[in-house]
Amino acid sequence: MRKPSTFARTMKRAAWPAIGLTIIAFFGAYAVLGRNGLFAYGDYKRQLVKREHDYAELDRKRAVLKNRVALLNPDHANPDMVDEMVRKELNVAHPDEVIVPLNTR
């Protein structure tokens, strides 16, 4: 029988540690470069700032709408708001009023 060479024995002994190191390197690289890795953290922070800005804008719009709804309460409606809504929805004006069109884009 032939005796295995030194190179073959060395490769056989190094196979399992090499596989283990490869697996550790893969998970280590994924922890740094992956979708949820360290480099993605900065992107998450930028998205958080953008979402907070969007939320603040929506919150401001909600406050404006809440105020308009309160002004149109049937129990005590604001006469100016009612007049504005009637003129806007029904497209009416008094005969002595002057209409100045605005160019809104």
C-alpha cells in the first residue's frame, strides 16, 4: 500500500479549520456589509430623519384640518369659514364685489 504524501495529509488536516474560517469570514463580512450591517446603519439614520420630517409635515397638516373642522362645527360655525366654503363650493359672489383671479400653480 501506498502511504499518503505529506501534502495530502496537511490538506486533510487543514480542511475543517479552513471551512470554519470561511464560515466565520462570511458571517463577519455580512455583519459589516450586509443589509442590516454596520454600513447600513448610516442609511437607516438618514431614513429616520426623513421620516421624522415627513411626520412633522403631516402633523402640521392634520392640525390645520382639525382647526378647519372645529370652525365648521354645526353647533357654533364660524361665519367667515361658512362664507368662504359657500363661495368656493357654489361659485357665487355678491353683485357689488370685485373678483381678482390669482394665478396659482
